[in-house]
Amino acid sequence: MASFNLGLLGYISAVEVLALCFALVLVVLAYQGYRKSQSKSFLSAAIGFGILGVASLTEGLLYDVWGFSLLEAQAFRSTLTAIGLVVLVYSIYKMR
């Protein structure tokens, strides 16, 4: 890890936290839409945004905290991102 620029790692961490914050805002807004309209599409969207928010932090946590290899951490994050996007597509498709 010594070959990485610490400033770049700080920037990446800040962007990941920012992405999580935006995902949480989207989860809250979609859930409020669900509560107001009882539309399952809003609930599905909230779940999809939640999965994307979790995905934004998983790579760093798996690699830095739990000692997974970088490739394993990237694979897990990519899988979560794909699942979150599938749930979002489903929620939009369900609205039609």
C-alpha cells in the first residue's frame, strides 16, 4: 500500500462517502414516495439506491479493513452495483 499516494486515497475515500450520502438521500426520497403513494416501484427504487450506497463503501472496507485482495473487493463491489442497477431497472419497468 506504500506505493499509493495518500492524497489520492483521501480523495477516493471522500468521494465514496459523498456517494453514500447521495444514495441515502435518494433512499429517503424514494421511501417517502412509497409512503405517500403506496407504489411498490418507489419501494424497489429505495432498495436499489440502498444497495448502490452500500456498494460505494464495500471495496475499501473489504480491502483495507478485512484484508480481502483488491480483485476480490472489486468483484464484490461490481456485483453489488450490478444488483442495485437491476433493482432500479425493475422499479422503473414496474412503473409502466
